Amino acid sequence: MISCVESGQGRHLLEGLRGGDLVWFLTDWLLFARPDQLPPETARGGGDWSTWLVLGGRGAGKTRTGAEWVRGLALGRPPFAARPVGRIAIIGETMQDLREVMVEGVSGLRAIHPPAERPVWHASRRRLEWPNGAVAQGFSAEDPESLRGPQFEAAWCDELAKWPHAAEAFDMLQFGLRLGARPRQVITTTPRPTPLLKRLAADPRTALSHAPTRANAANLAPNFLAEIVGRYAGTALGRQELDGLFIEERPDALFRREAIEAGRCASPPALARIVVAVDPPAGGRRGGRCGIIVAGRDAAGLVYVVEDASLESAPPERWAARAIEAYRRHEADALVAEINQGGAMVASVLGAVDAAVPVTPVRARRGKHVRAEPVAALYAQGRVRHAGCFPALEDEMVAFGPDGLAEGRSPDRLDALVWAVTHLALDGEAGAPRVRRLIG
């Protein structure tokens, strides 16, 4: 169906359908669903899943995915079920969310059925009843005790990350999932790094699927993606709410996301100084990570990070070329390079690309955490700002604690950032500033 629409034949196909054929076509989920919206075969490790965790951005089609799964169970439609499932629980954040989103919403359970199969919602009993006798019983996560007693073959939990009393309500549901040969549950939610959601995501019996907001662009207002995505793309909030990603922060992290977000701007002002800082791969080894950060200082002394040109894996000639290209493009005043690991090799590699570029070597005499502390203090004071979004750099910053990064990985982007900010704001540079507009 998607290929038909993309080829321009969708309208012709619809115009040729009449009556029952048109109703069937418009309500056949298998024709329209993306792969991430269909039940996975197995969980990680090859076993059957007991929980299907559907993570997605706002408007990514999560509600439709959950509703269609419940519809498939109630009607006994493959690949959802081989026979009708008669006892289903549906749980929303509040009773209003249950009714207005999961049941009566535009992608809710009643809207997705053709008239002949549409279930009836009995509000006083909080029950959705299908013509074939299947029943979905509604609950609010605000009242975990209401889940004590009923029993089910399946459950749909919507927006689990927002539930009040999430752990208590979810635990009560688990005790009630005890009917049938293989009780299962689907959880549709925009992720937040809550303990419950993180535990479920790590469980080998959980099948995971994921979709960002842009995956459902065909069903969203055109200006939504242009305005909302354009405004929040790359920010911590946008990566959580639009990309559907877990955005975490260590409690003992040296840098805080709120300080980064508070200082974010779309573009920098006129800059008096611009530097490119390079943290080369350890020992100059081939294929290593290389941190390359471009930053500038305005006439008032505020520092602006303007580009993260880092490379995840690159030989010396490539990272050297990238650093010098950034130096030229931004008309930088200095190219600062750490030489602890590579020694003279670092300057030699950069000089081989362009000997005219002056390299300012710097050598670390203190540990990474100690070197980064004064820079973190500048962020907390609002004296360092990000002109744009740099997700990989910012994730590294908020994951950096007293013991470094997890798994012993080197914080290459952060190291380059520290050298850049130190050179601009903490070394007491002399000389009259040359004001220019940022290029690129």
C-alpha cells in the first residue's frame, strides 16, 4: 500500500472501491501498518515475549499500534491471535485518558473498527464489549487497587512513563495476567528514564520496537513537523518527545542538562575569537575516535559552542583534514590540539595537511575530571552557550562523572570541548579581539 501511494496510484485505487470494499480497505491494518507497528515474532534471545514495549515520539502512531493489537486479539485475527481473546485489560494514566484516547480517540478502539465489528463502550461499567462477546475492561493507573481481583489474558498499557503510582499499578496488573496459554501485554509510551520503564526495556522477555515522530509524517499536519520538529529537534526534550529515546543523566554528572538547555541559542552573535580544539585518538592509532569542537568568544566574554565536528572512527589523515577544514571554514584564530598521547605526531599529521595552520599544543597535567570542573562551573554560571544542538556531545557531558564514562570509554568530544573553553575563557589570552561573524 505504501509503495502504491508513493507511486501516485493511491487515489486511483481508492476511487475504484465502493461500499463494503472501501470500508474493508480503510480498516485493514495490515495494509497500512509499518513493521514496527506489528507484533514482533520473538523477544531478544529467541524466546517468546511476554511484554511488547512500543516506544515512540509524539504522534508516531503508538496509540493506533496498541488499539490495533487489542482489536486483533478480540477478533482472533492473525498475526495477533489464532482465536478470539475474551478478557483484556486496558489501562490509561487517568480515566479520562482511557476514555478520550484509548477508547473514543481518533486512533482509539472504537474508531479503528468497521461499523459491523465496532465494540460498545459501557461507561458506567468501564467495559468495551465486542459483538462476538470479547470484553476489554478499563482501569486508571491512579487507582492500582482496582486491578486487584480481575483476571485477564492480555493487557494494553498506554503512556506507562506518565502513570501515577506506576510501579504499584503495573505490579497489580501482573498478578491479574493469569488466563489463557500465554498471557501478554503491550505497553505504548513516549519514553522517560523511569526505573520501571528501564527495567522493562532491559528484560530479555521484552520485545522492543521504536519509531520517531517523523515515521508517521504522512498522518500529521504538514506544519507540525516544520514548526515543532524544527524548534525542538536535537534538544533533550525533542529527542525524548519526538525521537522517542531514553534521555538519561547521571546523578553525579559534572554537567547538567538544565544548564545546557538554559544556554541554548539558535546562532551566535559576532565572535571576537574562534578556536578549533582537537582531542586526537590515543596514541594516534588508526581508526580511533577523535573529538573536534569549534567554539568562540564574544566581546562580553561569553563562550559559544558552534560545531561538533568529531569523528567516531578515523585514521590520522582524516581527522586532521576535518580539523583543518573546520579551522578554515570558521576563520579560526587557533587550532588547539592535545599532545599527551600522540606527542609530536599530532602536529606532524596536522602539518602534513596544511603546514600554514598554526597549531597550539596543549598537554594535560591533571585528570580529566579536574580539568573539566572549571568548565562545568562556567556552564552553571551561564557563561557557555550552545549555538544549536549537539546530541552526541551533550550525552557525553551528562554521562561524565567522577569515574569518567561508562565502560571506560574516553570522553573524546568532552575533552575537546574542555580544551576549547579553557583556551577561550580560562587561559587569560592577550591581544586585541578581531570581531567577525561566524561562517558556515
